[in-house]
Amino acid sequence: MIADINRIAVIGSGTMGSGIALVFAQAKIEVVLVDVEQKYLDKGIEQIKKFLKRSIEKEKITPNESNEILKHIILSTNLEEATKDIQLVIEAIIENENAKKNLFEELDSLCSDEVIFASNTSALSISRLAAVTNRPSKFLGMHFFNPPQLMKLVEIIKGKKTSELVVEEIVSLCTRLGKIAVPSNEAPGFIVNRLLWPFLNEAYKLFETGVSEKEFIDSAIKLGLNHPMGPFELSDYIGLDVMLDIGKYIEEQLGVSYKPAEILSRLVSEGKLGKKTKEGFYIYDK
Ligand SMILES: NC(=O)c1ccc[n+]([C@@H]2O[C@H](COP(=O)([O-])OP(=O)(O)OC[C@H]3O[C@@H](n4cnc5c(N)ncnc54)[C@H](O)[C@@H]3O)[C@@H](O)[C@H]2O)c1
């Protein structure tokens, strides 16, 4: 059935949505990228073009291949238009349960019964999101990693009512995209963020209680554990607002020992969200 997937919609053209759109376009699947305003779509497509330009410079693709990829991406601010003739919709808007529920409710009224719904949520309950639709068996988490066009993993999250057939279909779609799918039942943070959150949060606490400097902690983790990025570099890369949302949700679900460190909340309230705002734990000049 999934072999018939030839057109999808990705909602939200931020860090993740634009990368996810690129992954599908590279696999020659038509993708409609949707956001609330044209300026966000412009930003998303600019990110995609930047990546393709670098790929041409590195001789990984030709200019013709880049044009072919871009031809598979359609931009839209009109949800009704965007969801015509699609077989799958992937939601990648802000990590806010109510915003996602409102969107899925609207999508449910616009899309035909066959359309599969996927959320790229980092931690939220798939069953709770699915419950606002009339298709909980065709609803699952498709959790891509940042940047989607380079990271191989996609966590496939099963809600309480997700059909096994739909899971199998999406796992084979991931293979078609050149990705490796790892299925998981739902739990706060799924697999990767459940393990990542306490690790990063402990690093924030080591820093804020003066045990060591962030640069030293980053070096220790890179050299001692062979991680490509230290916890502060990784947090800035992911987005401190995204990490705070994940942490708050895991704390709410699993208890106070998961409570976000104060320094993280403070940086977010000051608008220091990491690389995307040019300042987080570190300052970036480009
Ligand atoms: N950033 C990461 O590393 C990462 C990794 C995996 C998963 N995620 C998850 O992916 C999702 C998106 O994260 P992001 O980092 O790309 O966020 P982002 O802030 O970069 O982008 C979100 C985009 O969604 C748009 N948007 C908001 N409400 C909308 C609506 N109702 N309809 C259409 N567009 C809307 C915004 O305008 C914005 O362009 C979140 O659920 C996040 O938890 C993020």
C-alpha cells in the first residue's frame, strides 16, 4: 500500500519540517510544505537550498539533481489546498500539545479516511494526540532527528490504538527514504529523549553548581565518551526551548527528579535559544 505514497504534506517549515520535506523530495516523493505565514516558508526553503548548495559544492549531487529535488517541494499556507491527494501528513509544528491537537482536529476534517497521520513530537503522548481524530489506528509518531537529511534514525512510536499494519507500512517507507526505523511503544521521551534528557539536565546542573565550566564538560564528554558534540553544544544545536519543553513534559509525567535545571529556564526566558537565535550556552557569530 505504501508503495503508492507519492504525495505527502509536512506541516511546519522550521528546523525539522524543512529537513523532513527535503528527505522526501530526495526520495522523489512530492511534498507540500505548510506553515502559517509565507515568511516561515521562505526561511524553510532557504535552509533547504543552503543544504543543496553545499551538497553541490562537495560534489555529492549535481546542479540538475538539486533542481529535480526542489521540483518535488511545493510551498503552501493553505491547509485545505495542501492536503489534497496526499497519502500521509507529518506534523512538525511547535512542541505544544494544544497547538498540535487543534491542528490534528482540523486535518482530520480535511483529509480522507485513508490518510495516515504522523507527528514528529519529541516526547508527547501519541495516544492523546490521536484521540482528537477519528483515525487513531492510522496515527503514529515519526520522530526524525536533527538534521533529518543527515540523521539515519527515525523512531516509530505506536499509540495505544495504532494498527500494526500501519507501523509496518511506515517502517518500509523509512527504508525507501534511506532511513533506519526503530519502533517503540509510547512512553515520555520515547527511547532517545528519555535517555538524553537526564544526561543533558545533569550536565546543566554540573555547570550551574560550579562543578566545572561548560567548555570543560563538553570536552570531557567528547573525549571520554566519544560523543561528537558535548552536552552544551548539542543543546544549542537542538534548541534550548525544545529541550525545555521536553524536560518539562518528562518531569510532569515521571516526577520531580526530572525537573529542568534553572539555568535552562533562565536562558529560554531571555530568548537565548541556541544556534537559531545566535546565543544559547554559547555565542555564535554566524
Ligand atoms: N529541533 C529538534 O532538534 C527536534 C528534533 C526532533 C523533533 N523535534 C520536534 O519537531 C517539532 C518541530 O520542532 P522544530 O525544532 O522544527 O520547531 P521550529 O520552531 O523550528 O518550527 C516550527 C514551525 O512550525 C510553524 N507552526 C507553528 N504552528 C503552526 C500551525 N498551526 N500550522 C503550521 N505551521 C505552524 C512555525 O511557524 C515554525 O515555522 C516539535 O514537535 C519538536 O519537538 C525537534
